[in-house]
Amino acid sequence: MQRNRHPFLLFLTFLLLIIISISCKRKTPEIVIIPDALKNHLQRARLFGNVKSIETDTYYYSSKDSVYILLNKTIQLYSSDGYLTQFIVLDRNNDTVSKKTVHYLPNAQENYWEEYHYKEHSLMKDTFLYDRYGFKIEEQIWLDDSLLYKIQYKTDAIGSIIEMKRILSNYHLTNKIYYNEYGLAARIEEYDPHNKMYKFFTIEYDNYGDEVNRRAYRNARDIIEYTYTQYDASGALQKVIFEDRLHNVREDRIYTQHDAKRNWLEEVVLQGNDTLRKRLRKIEYY
């Protein structure tokens, strides 16, 4: 008696159709999420493209009173590998208020930065110390020749900061940071000088690793601050809503213009029904 081969042939046909459908399926770009510890300054600031400089004009603007006043201008300069090299602040008269210059080691780690304040004729300086693995362990912040405070760090295996302790002359403050599976900060706890936690933040991200929700708690139940961030389908920033629930204040930041790289060029800040301020950016690329 001859065996019926129809079921076997049907199975082979079905298997072949599955293989064809899988091979013809459109391939989507792989999503790469960079851990916080491995980001350069452009990535931390969520800036796209190889940014060379950013000029930002900040205006006080009231649509109710028809007032539009330039408050200040800032200039940020970046290296070709994405690290901040200078940060300059100008007043409304275009006079320099302060100038910060960052100096790096050959491996792109911060060595120290200096910030000169022209009105006070004072110099702020921040020096950095690293362990043998190249992870940050301490900062020292100076005003002229006086040490103001230190910040001591503990890190994990990839250099993510898991604890930072700000040490002043007669007390200290501690932050503890916990990360999700992608190396992004998911919870930040703040401790008083007696090592008692008085505030903590939780941070949530979308599938691309961009922050969408940040909540600040005074205890396990009471939310005191809430920040919601919205993006469009291409990842361009659209809106940031901040609520201070202790003081019943809400601030909306709306991003109305973007360049071809998806970086925002205009920010409008609203409180209530009136515009509080406006920021306009000019971005130059390498």
C-alpha cells in the first residue's frame, strides 16, 4: 500500500511560505540606546548632528503687555567629537558676563574647567580626579584660591555614577542613582546631612531611550513635581510640561521650529495664558 504524501507536501509548502515571508519582511533600523556613562555632551543634551556652536538669545516676552525684551545671549562651542569646549554668557548690551573654558585629557575626559566672571573679577575652577579605570572619583570646586566644596563619586562597572556626595565645610549631601537595563538613570534619591532620604525622582523613557516622564516625590505617595516630555515621530522635541504641585505652578515649553537635523530653533515658555519667555537658537555644524 502506497503512503499518502499530501499532508507532507502541504507542510513543506506552508514552511516555504513562512521562509519567503520572513525573508521579504521590511527590515526596520536597529534602535541603539547609549548608556548615560558613555554619552558625549551632545548626546547628553540630546543634540543631533555634529554641532559646532549654538547661539541662544533669551527674551522676556509678554503677549498680554506687548513686551519683548532681550535678557541675555549664550554661546556654546563644541569639539568635533561632541564635547563642550566653551560656554559664554553675554548681557543684553552684548557685554561678556562670564566665560567658561573646558580642558580635556587626551582620552576626552575633563581635566578641569575655568569660568571667569567679569563683573566680580572672580575665577571659578573645577578640577577632576579619576581612578585607574578612568572613572570619575572626585571634583574640587574653587573660587579664586578658596576651595568651596568637593564632590566624591562611586561608579559601577561601566563608569555610571551610582553615588555622589557633595562635601562642604560642615555638612554633606548625598545622591544615589539607580539605572535601568539600558544604563539610563531610572531613580535618583536625595539624602540630607543625616543620611535621611528627603526626596526622590523616578524617570521613564520611550522605546528609543528618550525621557518622557519624570516625577519627584516627597514620600512614597506624594508627587511634588512632574515633567512630561513629548516628541514627534522623527524624535524632534515638541513640548515639555512641568508642574510644581507644592506651589501650584505649571510651565509649558513649546518647540515650534526645528532645523534639518531635528534640533529645535525656537522655544516658547508659557505660564498660565501668558508667554513668560522665548529662546531662539542658531546652530552651526561641522
